[in-house]
Amino acid sequence: MPDTPAGSLPPVSIEFGSVEWREEVERYDPRSPARAQAQSARKTIEADTTKLDWKRCKADGPGGTKLPGARKLYVPLGRQSASQAPYGFVFQLIQKPDDSLAWSMIAFGERHPADERTRNIYERAHKRLHGRYP
Amino acid sequence: MEETAQAALLAVSGAGLVSAGLRGYHGSMATAVKRLDLAVGEFVEIAGRRYEVVPDREGGVTIEPPITPVAQLHARRGTKPASTEDFERLSADVPHDDEG
């Protein structure tokens, strides 16, 4: 499902790797709201019928998170506030062996976990990018 | 990060591991405590599941299901991070917010 950038740039696909999906989404109970929301959002993204409300991640973010080259979507899609969209996907722009570009999902989780021991989505994305928590 | 450091744990207690939901025996059995000398970045296997030792927020450690680093995924798939130029070209009009 392509994400078509402005102008004449070629479309960029959006990919959900099986490893990342298992580690990020399937860690939640199958009946959990988080997992259901992730599955619903993925279905909408792959259907490519909805304009996606992308946001850039910060190269130097709160809590020491460093997410250069990454963008995010809040979940449920189309909602912004943390109360209405408590989850998010983070994607890294990657270059594939055929030189095409794709947005590859690297993290899914809570934006503002109620349990302070729970890592938020930005910390999880940082760990996947850098191999350790900030 | 050393990924080969694994240990099979049968019964575990201790601050870090208790926080991961692991507790000793209950009922008529005495609690069996197995002390582990684990460092951040090591992996353990419990009941066939793999966990990574990570820092908690209180100066200790805990365990959690591992997050495979993108470097490993790129190596497997033959992919790599796109250039900064490509990212900026595609994201010039995409806004930030203050979250992260």
C-alpha cells in the first residue's frame, strides 16, 4: 500500500515485518484493546483508502529518545489526543535491496502508559533502533 | 550485546524477576530462590521463552521479551536505513509534535 509523497516522487510502501509485528503487537493479549486497535489500523493502512496523518518523530526527543529518520501514526487512526488515540506506530524509512524505499514499522505501543514501569512507544522504538533503552 | 548467554530457570525470585511476574513456589512448598548474576543485555530462557535483561527505572534490572534491533533485521533482509536526504525529501511537509 503506497504512501504517495507530494509532487512527482514515487510512492513509498508501508510494511509490517513479521518479527516486528510479533514483538510489538502480539505481545498484547489477543482480546486486548491495544491489539485490536493495532490490527484495525493495519487493515486500514493496507487498504490504502484513508489519508494518513503522519507526524515526524524527534531526532532528540523527551527522555533521551533519538528517533531520526522515523515517522509515526497515532492509533486509532485519524485521532490525535492521547485520550482518543492512546497508541501509536513508529516507522523507519528504509531502503530495500532493489533500492526502493519503504516505511517499516519498528514499534507499537502506548504513548503515555499509566503504569510508569511500562515503556512507551518512543522508548521501544529507540531500543529497536539503538539496541538499548535511552 | 551477547546473545548466547542463556540460562534455564526453574524457580526464580528476586526484585528484578518478580517485577516480570515471576514468583516462587506457593502453598505447601518452600520458596526456592535461585540467585542469578545477570547483566543488562544478557538473555535468559524460562519455560521455553526468551527474555532480555534490561534496566528498570529504579536502578535495578528486570526482564522482558526481547526487541530485535533493526541492525539485525536489516542484515537478514538486505535492507538498510534510508539516507537523511531521502527522509527529508519525503518528510519536509510532515509536522512534529512534542511527544517524541
